[in-house]
Amino acid sequence: MPIAIYPAIVERSDTGFSLFFPDLPGCTSAGTTVQQAALNAEEALAGHLLVSAQFGDTVADPTPLDRLEPDPDIHEVGRILVRAERPGKSVRLNITLDEGLVAAIDRVTTNRSGFLADAARHALAVRRDEAA
């Protein structure tokens, strides 16, 4: 998967801090601290890119941080760069699974590939969190 690094603007909110991506309208994050908002931004960005890919939406390329003009209506606390993996094109695989596991998957979904992809993303996130 290709890596994308998007700029985000952090601003103070009533409950702490909020963060938005100027290149991705509707993609936001929040937290009681700047650090928490920034950490939550990784998940927000990854989710936004994934859903956009699933629906075939065009996603803007990241604007270089130095090219973002200040907005006088926004009380900026800071700017950060947030890294995410852009979903790539699907690759066909031939895998082997226990038949009971396949039956259990089929009982909860009609899309095995999507289910396994979601499970893999979840497992990878857990392992990244454990490694951090």
C-alpha cells in the first residue's frame, strides 16, 4: 500500500482539541489533549481513506504543509503531518482455511474477502499498538 502523509490543523475546542484535514472535508479528530487528538487523527485518516476507496470516491492528494495558508477564522494551536496507508487495488489470493472457520465466517457475512480484510486490518492495528 502506498503511504500518504496529510497535513492536519489542530485547534482548541470546548472539550479540548479538534483536528481537521484541509484536503479531506469531513475528516476530523478530537481529544482532550493535543497528543490524543493527533493519535486519534491516524485512525480518522485511515478510516476516511478506506471508506473513500470502498465507494470509489476521488481523494485529493496531500497539500505540502508549507503551502497551507492560515485561515484567520481558525484559532490554530498547531499543524501536524499524519501518515496513513492508502488502500491499493485488490489482489486475488488463494488461501486455505479450516472448513469450520469458513462456515463461521459465512454465518456472519456474505463477503468473505471483505470480512478477512477487516479482520486483518484489526489484527495489524492491535499489533502496532502492542509494539508502540
